[in-house]
Amino acid sequence: MLKNFSVAYLKMHNPKNEKFSDLYPNVQPLKKKNLFDSDIQKPKPKPIPHQTILGKKKVLEESISNENYINNNKIENIWQSSESYHLKNGVAKRTLKHLKSTIFNSDQILDLHGFNIEDAYFEFRNFINHSYQKKQRTIKIIHGKYSSKSNKNTIKNKIPTWLKLEKGVLAFCYAKNNEGGEGVTLVLLKNL
């Protein structure tokens, strides 16, 4: 309707069909660079990875709830534990000696230095699954020596909880002092 109105208006006021530039000589055409508003030219904001954020939040909730699961379901009863080692019932203590004397190659080592707990748990799960697929029996997890009895939210304190929840883990212990001591956990996996 507006288009018809403007055409009719031009015909009424322009009976000779003169060019627009002849009718309005003072009007200058816009230059192409001025056609766009400066707001349109602003860089787009980076996308927010909502699914990644939700996934990390879920992992954190899982890792916290895992401790409750262990406590509520008496998973501790399947494990013989001390401060330096953990064995599933039925696994001989001499297994720890063999585990500590194992030579590890780079495919069997996970280094968690610099990770926060959510990312460390994600890396841990991927590494364990990869180890099962590669049929590796022994693995090494480097997590650092820092631990606080008052703060259970350190990677070092979480590793035993995570390992106890893995069905394929038979035993785990700290490395020898000259090979990392309490900053390294050695793990024996079942043949799956």
C-alpha cells in the first residue's frame, strides 16, 4: 500500500516524469560505506559453551556424590586400605611389590598437574577407559603431593575415591619415594 501511495504521489507531483535528481538537485546519494550503522560492524561476542558448562557442573556433582555413594553403600568393605595402599579383597599384598617395580611407558601415565577437579575427573575417566581398551594392566597417575586433611577437594584426595568406584581396579598405591612418593599413584587393572 505504501509503495502504491509513493508511486501515485510522484505521478501527481511529477507529471513530466522527470528524474529524481532533476526534481531534487541538492540531494546527494549516500556513499556505500555510510549505508551501515556502526553497531552492525562491532565484532560478534564469543559463543558461550552452555553444554560444556553444564557437563562440568554435572561432573563436579558426580565427584561429590561419589563419596556419599561409597559411604552409604559400604564399598569400603570390599577394600583393604591403609594410608599408602588399597587392595580389593582377595588380592595378595605381594601384588603391591610387583606394582611398585613396574616400568611405565608414556602411554601408561596420566599427569594431572594444572587441572582443576572437574577437568581432572574428565581426564581421569578418559584415561581409565583408554587403558581398558588398550588392555593395559598397570598405569601411573601423577597428581602432586599437595593434600590437606581439612580440604578434601584436592585431586590427590579425590583419586582414591575415583579409583574405588572403578570395577576394573584391583589395587593402587603410592610410588616409591624416589619416583614421586605420595605425588604419584600406581594402579593395577583387571584384564577386561
